[in-house]
Amino acid sequence: MAYLQLKGIEKFFGEHRAIKGIDLDIQPGEFIVFVGPSGCGKSTLLRLIAGLEHIDGGTLSLEGRDITHLPSSKRDLAMVFQSYALYPHMSVFENMSFALKLAKVDPKVIAEKVNRAADILNLTPYLQRTPKELSGGQRQRVAIGRAIVRAPKVFLFDEPLSNLDAALRGQTRVEIAKLHRDLGATTIYVTHDQVEAMTLADRVVVLRDGVIEQVGTPLELYDKPANQFVAQFIGTPQMNVVPSAQLPAAAMPLVPPAAQGGSIGLRPETVVVRQDDQGLVRGRVDLVEALGAETLIYVHTTEGAQLVARQSERTHLSPGDAVTLDLATGQAHWFDSSGRVVTA
Ligand code: ATP
């Protein structure tokens, strides 16, 4: 039986059906990430689980118990917000102990739990400071610490890193991953950053327009996307998707029948740019991005297709240069005209 189970979950804002019959089974200790474009409903779904929004249809259960209409405070879940939501006039220690104090936990036990969480999160030197005396990353760790001391059944994170700069975001992401490994707590994490999704998740839930498009491990989504939407949402730079008609027949000897009139999807690492005329597709360089460890080369082909190639070697190519392309069509994804995957 699932630990946390969503069955036909619905949410309306007035006439707008924001969440459309979501079914999802989450296992104990799993790290689940909700991703999707802005407005797809990921925060709303998290808030429904947290009890911060009323569930309009379906059932939510935790360990087999129906909690659909249970107040947030009785759900035994702890949420970490993007804005941290710390009490500005309380010290770090007081912020972290607040919920336990309200629950009338013995002060000795509170001190033990807070000190342990502070230790895990490297916050011990800051326990007497107030939030305004901390950096953004430290504040975020206090918000996480406040959730840890409550030892909830499920941790909920709503874009917890989006207020941090890129370096700190990377560091804190690694800390969250370690924390999950150490505590083994069931976690649901909302982000629009697919690197966070790919690196943190046991399973990623891709949402679009209030509906689940696909659930899978990060590599399942990368290697076997169910449709063009997931294929292009997961992976940076985006998968190249080119209408079949825009590639010369010589480059694609084996188009599956259902993909004729549809398109071909090629990950940037399966497109090889050649400086000789031996490739099957001709084109010109639009842009070169030298990122150090890798180089991205944007090309438009004679047939009008736009493609990006990712390579680990550096290049002397410049915009306007004539090139040819090898396409690893054996690793291609095929889509029919409505974006569904077609197996070759
Ligand atoms: P983002 O990444 O931009 O935060 P999201 O995927 O988290 O987006 P939600 O905030 O869950 O999206 O919103 C889902 C849909 O519900 C959107 O169309 C949004 O406009 C609508 N919505 C969310 N909250 C409310 C509200 N309180 N009242 C009315 N509509 C709302």
C-alpha cells in the first residue's frame, strides 16, 4: 500500500479547474519532485497535500488514513517555503523550537532536538542570531531545521532554493540531498528547475495544465519520455524536435510509419557537427556557446530545421560557417503529429 496516496484529486479556483483528477502513489522514504511550467498546478497540488487549500474532489490518504479534509496542523506534514517564513524577532533557536514549544514538548527534549538539527545543518554557531543577521542560505537552512525538529511524516518543499544565488543554490541542493539520505524522510519537492528535479528526485512527476504527463525516475524521463512535452521539458539544452519533412530522406532512412507527418527528437549530444562535407545534413552555424567543459553549437539546416549540438570538444567554428551534421538516428525519439511517442 502507498504511504501517501492521491486519488482523483481536484481543485477549482472559481470556474478554473486547476487540478484535474490527479492519481499518485508515494512510497515511504521516497523523494518526489513536482515539475512543470509556470501555472501547471505544482504549488497548488503541494498546498492541497499540506492542507493549505481545500480539496474539491478525490481523496488524500496517509498510511491508509483519509486526511482529505483534516486541518493542516493535524496532518503531521512540515512545509518549507520559498520565502522561509521565519519569525523575524525570534532567534534561530526560538524559530526552530517554536512548533515543539506550542506542542508543550519538554524543554530538555526541545533543546536536544534543536541542537541535533542545528548540528546536521551546520547552524550551531548561529543559534542565538535573528534571521536578519543570517545569509539567505543560512535562513533557508533554519527553515529546513524548523521542519526537521518536528520529525513529520512527510516533508513538503515549495521552491525552497529559488531565492538563492546560483552557487548557493547548488550547495544547498547538495545539502538537501544529503539530508534526505541521512533522515530517509518522505519528501515532496516543487521546483521549476529541472536540474534540481533530476538531481534530487527518486521519481519526478511532470505536470502540465493540472494533469500528470509522466511519472518516472529522472533517467526514465530523459531516455523514455512519453511525449514531446516531457521530451522537451527534461534536458538542457532542450531536445531538438524537427518535423520529419525538414530532414532529407538520406538522413533518416527508417521513419516509423506513424511518425511520417510527425517529428523526430534528437538530444543535443546525438547531433555531431562536422567541418567536412561528409555528414548527411547540410547547414550553417548560427551561434557557438563555449561553456568550458562543453560547447553548444546552434545550426540551421538547408531544409530550414534549427538544431543544437552538444559536444565535449572545443571548436573554432564561428557563426556563418558551413558545416554538415551526423545525426544518431538510432537514438532518436519519434513523435506523431499530436506529439505522442511512436516506437520505431
Ligand atoms: P509557478 O511555477 O508559476 O508557481 P505553479 O505550477 O505552481 O506555477 P499554481 O500556482 O499551482 O502553478 O497555479 C495553478 C493554476 O491555478 C494557475 O492557472 C493559477 O493561475 C491558478 N491559481 C493558483 N492559485 C490561485 C488562487 N488562489 N486563485 C485563483 N487561481 C489560482
